[in-house]
Amino acid sequence: MTARLLAIIAVGVTLGASAEARSPVRGQGPQAGSVSVCSRYGNGCYTAPVRHGRFGLEMRLKGGTWIDCKGSCKDTLREETVDFWDTQRERSHRR
């Protein structure tokens, strides 16, 4: 009886893992789409996938890190990717 139960659990875990591996975006929720931005300073453009996270929308950066959208996903993506250093420079001059 115990061996049979373990076999059933193992099959369930395997099926769940393979379904997640086929998912286009791994994480807490289904993919919500994508967001595209272009630099305000001529640093190029970038498109990131967006998903529903635990606390709202999240987007994936180039290295694979998921970050929360702070207000606008477009503004967050622009500030964290193509305009990162320009944003840092502007913030340092505000003080």
C-alpha cells in the first residue's frame, strides 16, 4: 500500500514539473504580456516579459531577475535598463 501511494505521488510531481518546464515564463503567475521601452538618451530599446506576481505586476530583466513594476512598468523598465546610468546621475544631482 505504501509503495503504491509513493508511486502515485511521484507521477503527480513529475507531471507538475514537466508542465512548469513547458511554461513560457516560470514564476508565480501566468504571463501578462510584455512591455517595450526606448531610451530617452539614445541608449537603445528593450522588451521584457511581464507576469502577475505576488504583489502585482513583475517584469524580467536581461539577466533573468524578476522585479516589481513600481507604478508604471514602462517607467520602471526604462529606469532599470536602457537609462539606468542616466537615471542614477539625475538622482544624485537632486540631493
